[in-house]
Amino acid sequence: MLIAGGYLFFQSIIVRSHFGLGYRLFGFGNFNITSGMLMVPFIFGIGMIFYNAKNIIGWILSVASLVMLTFGVITSINFTFRHMTALAEKEFIEKAKETEPYEYLIKPFDDEMVDAAIRAAIVSNK
């Protein structure tokens, strides 16, 4: 029973990432910094390190770019948890509405209901 519960729990966690070279990582007002923009100081820093390994500015540029890129990747990850319950009471439905779920299935359900719920969630997520 514990193994089945663990399987259902891990199947209900959804991990998405919107990381890419054209997507916004950081923003200051209306100005957005993309991950491609972070590669420019990184490349300059690496070039300065190759020219002179003791160049502090090259090391600062390289390390700062890598740190910002790492934080950008971490912040672009989105964890969502699919709600699972066998309860159809109004109290639980109202609590679920607060988290803005894609769908709320009430047991018993069949394959067609799950398929329709998944298709609706995919369409609403785009």
C-alpha cells in the first residue's frame, strides 16, 4: 500500500521549465535580460582569463554570469501538484478552487473523463 501511495504521489507532481536562450530570466522594469545576453559577458570573461589567468575582471565576469545563469535556470522551474481526493464535499471543492486547478475529477471516473480532463488542461495551459 505504501509503494502504491508513493507511486501515486510522485505521478501527481508536474515539473515544467520555460528556460531557453530566448526567454526572460530577469527583468528590470520593461527591460528583460535573457539567458543569451548572459553569455556575452561570460564569453568576454573567458577570453580575458585565457589571455591572462590572473585578470580579476575576467574571473568576476565569468563567475557572475554563471551564477546568474544558474539562478535563472532554478527560477524558471515550475512545480505543480495535481490534486487527488475522493471527496466531493463543497468545502474541499472550494479549497481546490483557491489553487486554480486545471480540472477537478471526482471518483469514480473512467478513462474518457480523464482523457477529456487532460486535453482541457493542455489547451488551457497554452
